[in-house]
Amino acid sequence: MNSEMLTVLHISDLHRTKGNPVSNTSLMSSILRDVDNYNLIGASKPDLIVVSGDIIQGSADVDNTSTPIKEQYSEALDFLIKLTDQLLSGNRSNVVIVPGNHDICWEQSFNSMLKIDESKVKCSKGLVKKEFLQQAMKTNSFIRWSWPERSFYRIEDKELYNSRLKHFCDFYNTFYKGQRNYSLEPNEQFDIFDYPQFGVTIVGFNSCFQNDHLNKAGAINSECIASASLCLRQYVKDGRLLMATWHHNTKGTPYEQDYMDGSFIKNLIADAVKIGFHGHQHKLEILREENNIIDNKGVVIFSAGSLCAGPREIPTGHNQQYNIVEISRASDREINVKALSRVKSPNSSFENPIWETGTINDISPLFEMKMDHSEMKKQSLGDVEAFIGNKAYKKAFELLIEYDLSDTWVRVFLLECCNQLDDYRSIIKYFIEPQNNAEAVALLDACLDYNDQETTKNILALTYIAESGDPSLNHLKEQLKRKLK
């Protein structure tokens, strides 16, 4: 990251509970009062605002939802614009918004489905046909089960079904003044927010893929995950600190179904995303997810409580809540991450909340940790590519060895420079633990010219090389073994 300190205001679940509404005036006055006191709790005024879904309450009325939903979005729009004006000098580009399950319009999902005749579902024995049941259980299935009616439904009008986020899209486009537009196509429902001035990039996902009035589970479209991954590659090269936000929590109890499968977290880790934000569960929680215990690559995930939900929608023992997350540079290779919880004090009224310091994971009032983050500045990497393009491999090499040599892009560029320079000593020095066949081939090839028997023996004994069955590696191994005799 480029700046010394970045402060993120993380709010979620702005929906107002029917019968327990809190006005925009009350919300604004309470938050601004709290921000004025940030210096007393060791926090800074926000640079970015992340809104992790559930902008409105929505409506369970499947006959006429448009009017109440439009009114709710109008109220939410007014609040977020005023909040942005007060905290970010009106810079709406510094606000990241994603949808939540409450933003799904049930009227559209209801009208897009038709009940399936029972005779088409069951066999002569009265049991559900095996092939039908298998189809219904697929991730991208257009079949739904209704418990109240004990009947199956099929999504017949896919265009109408996709329009269940139409009101959110209109709100999104209006908030960003047309500078950003939210697609109704499920495989396009993600957005990239890049902030070069802070050295960070945030990807916002829709975790309501296939979510509707009969399917409460959350999910992210696999094409969105893949497309976002391709987009983020350039930002990794540019040295951005990557973050992501979505709505649903990734863990739940055996009797819950309104959360989503957390396997996509592995994709985030693989794409070098370091920090995640979500909401939905109406309580603060901080999780550390790791890829495995060997490479120690992971992501820290912050869940925010509900900013506006009434008492009956908040878990027992919790209250209205939001997060302050501060990220600062500890060194060129490390960042500090600090989180503070702000929770409505028990003695303040719901209509006019007063915020106080809450506990993190029911233990501490403060969360702090150091995270690895190799600083790769855009200008320097631009120089590397320019030097390689001009065949100035020595200059590119000298720049690259200052970076994190475990980074994939750095290794690709560095290996190309070493090969072009015939620098066998550097290949052996920097690629002694090869991570792919190209590196292993280069390492074995370097041994052929290096003429050091002890080094050659050690490299041939490396697990990656010794156990590989790749023909090109086997050929080089045989050459080296004959040379050692």
C-alpha cells in the first residue's frame, strides 16, 4: 500500500425493521458524533466506506413490492449520500457497495416460477424420480422446493428471475451517478474498486446468486469468481493490497441454510486477497482463514453487525454495531491490521443510538495482527517490463531481486532475466526450491554448465525433481547422472 494509514468504515445490513425504524437524521447524528470522538479511541476519520449488503428491508409481499422497495431505497440513498458528503467530502467513488439477500425482490422471483405437476416429479411408486432429484440438487439448478406447499417449482422466465435485483441496480447506478453500473447478468455481478492513492484494490461480489424466496442460501457465481481473478492479476503486479467484500457469512449451524459455502475463500487466498468484509449474521466476528499450514498464506475476514436492524432481528446478546478497520504499513513486506468495534450502548435508545467500544470475538476491545504484503510498486514493475522489452536484462534483474522472490510474477520475470543472461549461478541461488517445471528445467540446465558435483547431487535429490515424471526433467536428470559418473 502507498499511504501510511488507511481507515475503512465497515457498515452492513442497513435494513430498517418494520415497527422499529430508525431515521436517517438519528443515524447521521449518532455516527458523526462517534466519528468526532475517534481520536479518543485511537482511530482516524475514514478514507473508505464498505457497505456489505442488505441496503433495504425488502418486502415479503409477492403481489406488490415495487412501491415499498423504491421508498426504502430512496431512504437508503439519502443516508449514504449524506454519510459520504460528511465523511468523504462527497467522493462517492470511495464507497464500496454490494447487495444482500434483503435486496432480492421476491415479486420477480415468485412470478418467474411455475409449479411442476406432481406426475412429472414422482414415479409410479409415489417417490421422487432419481434423475429429477439429482437435477434439483445441482448448484445452478432452476428447480426449487417449497416446504409450505410440499411442491417443486421451476424457474421458467430466466430474464424475469434475473430482474429480482433490478431495484438494487437502479439504486447502485444512481448512487454512483452513472459512473458505475450493476449488471442483471449473474456472471457479471462483481465490481472492481481500485484506489492507487491508497495502494489498495477491493473486489465486490454478489453473494446472492440463485438466492430467492424459496432458496435462502448464499452463493457467488463461479464465472464472477474466475473473471475477478483474471482482473486482479494486474493489480497484484502493481503491488496493490487486495481486499474483497460480499454479504453472506461462510459458516452456519447444522439447522441453518442461509449462509454460503466457504470454499471460495480458497480462491481469494490464491488470488492474494488479504482482507475480506461481509455482513448478514448481524454480529461482529473476525476469522482467519488459511490456505494450508505450510505456506501460511491466508485472509482475515471481518463481519459487521447490523447498523439499523431492530432488536428482534439481532442475535441474543448483541446490538447494533459497525467496524473501524485501520491498515498501516509496518515495512515493505508487512502491514498492520487493526480493528475496533463500535456497538450501541445498552443504555442508549434504539432511535438515538450512542456508540461505545465493543469486544472483538467476545474477548478483547481491539484486534491487531501483522500480515505479509510484499510491496511491489507500479513504477518499478513498469521499469522491469520496459527493461525486459528493451533487452536490458541486467537492469531488470537488479530491480527484481529487491522484491519478494516468492511472488509468482517476480519469479517469472527473474527466471527470464537469468536465462537471457546465462546466469547459472543466480538460477541455482534463487530457484533452488523450484515451484514449477519451467524453474526445475532451468535449475537442472544450470547444473550442466555449473560443474559442481556436490550442488548437482543436492539438486537431483530435491523432492520436486526426484519425484517428477516429466519427460523433459527426466532427460536432464539422466544427463546429469551420467556426468557425475
